[in-house]
Amino acid sequence: MKNKMQGFYEKMCAKCQARFKQLILYIRKNLPELLKELQLFKCVIDKERKIGDDKGITPLALINCQNDSYVFLWKNNLFTNTVPKLPITNDAIVLSQETIDNITNNQKQKLSNNNNNNNNNNELLPSDFFTVPTIINSQKNDNINRHLIDLKRNMVIMNQRHYLDTNKTRRLIVIFGLVFLLIFASFSGFLGWYFLHTTPNISNPLPEQIPSRINLEQHLQENQLAVIEDNREQTILTAAKVKNKNLVVEDLLVKEISEDRATIYVKSSSSIYSFSSTVIVHFAAQKLTLSTHIKISNFTTPVEDLNKEIMLEKIKAENSLLSKEKVEINAVSNIGTGGTLLEAVLAAKANNGYYLEDEELKIYFSTTGIKQISDDLEKINIGDLLEREEELIIKAVFAANPNLIQEEVMILADSITATQAIVVAKEDSVFYVPNSQQIVHYRIFNASIGTEQVLVNSEFNGQGILPTKIIMTSDNKIIFGTSEGIYELDSEGKIIKKLSDLWVNMMLQITENEFLVFDDKSILHKVFLDGKPSEHLTNDEQFNDEITSLIKLQDERLWAVGKHNQIYQLNQSNWNDVTKIDTGITSTKWNSVLFQLENGTILFSTYIDNDTKIFELDLDGNIVKTILDKSIPVITEFIYFSEDKFIALGFESQLLHLNADGSFKELADIKEDFYTCGIKLNNGKIWAASVTGTIWELNSN
């Protein structure tokens, strides 16, 4: 069933697929009880056939798309005791022309009746348009009927458009049929297949609950590292990478290092691995770090009579595993006030054959019991922070390390990055060795971004309108591109006026008054805000593609991209002179999106083989590297605030948080269904339009 229905869907045009996406959430949320009673078949229409030969079969809808027609039927209308009333051959059924005509005529009559009686909306029952299956539990009927009434009104509006425009364009017939496709499908049929078997041709194949991070063991399965050169942290990680090709060592740290084992754990900044996951690895190190055997490096003792030999004896006494004969103290310096603190530099002897000879370790002797900052700052993973601010970082450090004396430490100036900072003991510290340091790791992440929704505009909801682009001009005009035209909205999201009837596949502002618009045929137009008639800029055959993204680069060049994943560079002096740039990326049936970061980096997002991929492109359109390759929702819009606040809207009721370079940070659930476009307004608010036509304000703080 899956392959058959997938084949049906792939033969539909872009408009049919767009209409399918518009009501898919409504069906999923509100009418699950009806799905199992519907069937979809190919339909052969016989003009010579009598309506009586159809044995009372009453189609719910017909979709006529290109060379194929499909009909939707209730099971209990088609079958009698599991036996079909009419022959079904190769998933096709033959019906009379009169039976098919009755679909449109009945709907037209119901629309006329509804328009002539403004007060009967609540009296229109689902049975006016189709028979509710008797299998539905009567306790659920009231709730289902309310949903069906709402759906029926939307159906009637769209079907009337179809009826009026049949002679104008074959494509609107597709829209008519596809709206019914969204409403009626079988649990074992088309929508049943859709909900139970996700594919890239219908929906993002993302499980209902995907963990944002995986357990480290999934990438670090081979923990026997064999013989390694030494047991330094980087050596251990490199050896682990050799044994485990998928391991991302940049996200990892190492602790509890001994002669033959160590614990690998995860940085707070990791977007790949679960923070709590660890793996113990085993190895045979040919040489050891000094810290392998020296666990105590601070000594409280009178310092006046200390010499190098006495220092070595004290070090050995507290660190029994140390091979004293293989190390030496190279230098001793007084770094404390009044001779109270000595710093000794311990090193391995030349040709010792045991310890690394290029490594030094600082040991401290004091009369006051002074410590290194690392003695009290043991937890260096401090978790998620809302902002990259010094105050928030130091608070998180103290929360994770309650023994750390707050008055004695600070964040090192200019050390703060998106993922780490350096905590340093103050120069006048009396508790910690002055200027001793420790790196702490964190992630800048605000889980509330994009999750809370406030309704902005529902005027388009249920009208069969697919939002495709929102643009805000420098003078705060909000321009809303849709499948039914271009609208100007006020700051509250209300319609001010309609600017154009063009179907907008993609739109870009090029001057204060001028917008470029690709329509559903990928013909380029210029639309004017001042009411001047739009201009047709390109030949009909110029783009053999469906344009899904259009941007102006920082060097003023215009790039467009479509589902073929080919970049089109537009010539503003001659719009028909288009330069095609072959990215080498496989074509897709989903949106591809271009976006340029403030630093000039060009991101190219597409969806291939069940995965969303983001590539970095150079200024010639060549792939520099793959930034993201993950089973996450199809991206429809990038919204950039700062290096630490970068999101992408997409399908499957989820929102993507990205790192500054476009790599994956986190996946967040949202309330609404599929976001088709969005924008950061000049006031910092986020607006997003869903596939149902509703505009939402998302949380931006």
C-alpha cells in the first residue's frame, strides 16, 4: 500500500502537494476516527456507463491531476461484507460520468444553500456532504461533527473556486481534488500510510520523539585502544577516533587517566552526545604524563628550609606511584608575598623511558595551605546558559562548584566564547595560587525561543492559502506572500490591502518599492508597492525548476535555488540572462533554502535520503563542507538573531536551534504544525506562518 500511495503522490503537481500539506495537521489532530474508513483508488471515467451500473457507490471526491484521476470512497459504501460492489483491477475502479458529475453539482448546491441562509451554519451537518461511518463511537460524534462542520465550510469555499475556474485552468481542479485528499483517506490507505510510514516524498521521516543527543556509547563502541604513544588527553581521543570513525572528539573530554585506562565524557557544549554518558577506554601507554602519578600538587609546609631534594621527598610521600628517580625539579621561584609561596617546576629526566620528557608540572609549597583553583573548581561542565554573559557564566560556575570561594576568582577578560570561558584566581588571592586557571564548558541555549505562540492572524486559516514568504521593509511595512497573492499587513498582522494576485513561490525585496516574485510556474515578476502594475521579467521556459529560495548576497548578486538544487544567478540588467551553477547536490522533492550569515558564509539547506543537510558554499557556489547531516525536519526558513540565537523553522511540529555556523544545536517541540515561512521583525519579534494559513508570534526571549 505504501508504494502505491507514494506513487500516487509523486505524480501530483506542486499545487496538489501544497494543498495536501495545508490541512494535514487538521486531519491528524481532529479526525483520526475517520481515517480507517476511507479508500483511495485510481478512477476510470466511462461516459457511456449508466449511473445505475455504479450500484449506489457515492464518491466522496475526485482528484484529477495530469494524466491520472483518483477517487475517494467510504469502505462501507464500496464493500458489502468485504466483497467490493464493483470490480477493482490494478487499484482502479470504473465509474460513470454522471456519478462523477454529482460530486461537483451536489457541492455547488450546498454552497448555494449555505450562502442564501447566513444563520444556518450550525445546522449544516456532516451528512449534508457525506455519510459519517457507523463505526464511529457515538460518544465522539459531537466532537467529530464540530470538526467536520469546520472542514466542510473550508471544502465548500475551495470547491466553489474549482467549479468557477474549471474552464480557466486544469491546475485548480487539482487543488479541488487535493483538498478532499486531505480530508478523506484510509487508515490502511493513503493517510494511514502517511501516518504510519513516513517518507521524504510525503513528510519528514522524523519519529515522534527523537532524542536531540545520543549516548556516547553509540559512537564509541570500540573501547580497547591497544598500544598508544602516551596517555595525554589528546592522544587518547585521537586513538579513540581511529577505532571509532563516527566519534566527534571535539565534543569530548577525558578524566581519571591512569596508566591503562581513562574515562571519556561529554562537554556541556556538545549537541551530539548526552551529557551524562561516559565510556571507559583501555590502552597500553608507552609513556605517561606526570599527572598520571601526581594527584596531590599543593603542600602546606614551612618554606624557609626547602630545597629541591626535600621537595621531591614531600612530593613522593604524597604520591606513592611516582618514580622519583625519573623526575627532577628544574626551577623554584617565590611567587607569594613575604616568601610564603614557592612554585617548583617538576619535569621528567632526559631518556627516563617512562614519563614524557616534554612535559612540566607545577607544584606549590606554602605556609598558608594555598590551593590551585582546580582543587575547588572540579566540575568544569556547567550546563546551559541563556546568554553569553560574564555574570551568568560565573553564577553557573559557583552553582556547580559550591566550595569555590567567589571573592577570589573571576572570568578572564576576552576568554568568553560560545562554548567555553576561563576562570582565573585573582592576583591578590590568598586562598588560590594567583592567576591559576581552569577552563569551563557550557552551551548557550534558550529552550523557550520559538516555543510559545500568540495568535497574530487567523484570517487566512481554512481559506486554502499557503503562506510562502514574510518580508518587513525598512519603514516597517509587512509584506505577506501566499499562494493566493501578496498582502500588506499592519503591525498587528491584520490585512491592510492586497497588492497582487500572483501566486508567490518565493519573494525578495530589492528596493523600497520593488519586489521580485517567482510564481508557481517559476516565472519571475517584479511587483511594486505603490500600485504600479507588475512586470513579467523572464521567459516561461527560463527555469525548469520550482524555485524555493531567493536571496541577495552581500556583494549584491541575486541567487535563486529550486528543487533541482541548482543555483541560478540572476542578471539584473537582463533577467533572461541566467547563469546556472551546478552544486553537485542531488535533487529533492522538498524545499531547498539559501541563507548568508553576517560573516559572509553561505548556507545551503536541502533534504535528501530522509536527512536534512546543510552545506557551506563558497562565493562560486561550490561546496566547502557539510555542516549538518541529520534526520531532522525539512528546513523552510532560517531566522538569525546572533551567534548564540539562530533558529530554523520546519515541518513536523519541531523547531531547530543552530550554532553560529549552522551546525545542529537542539531540536525543540512546538505547538503548531508545519511552518512554511517566518521572519524576525524590526522590533525583534518572531512571526511564523503555518501551513494552515495562520500567522503566529513566537517567543523571542
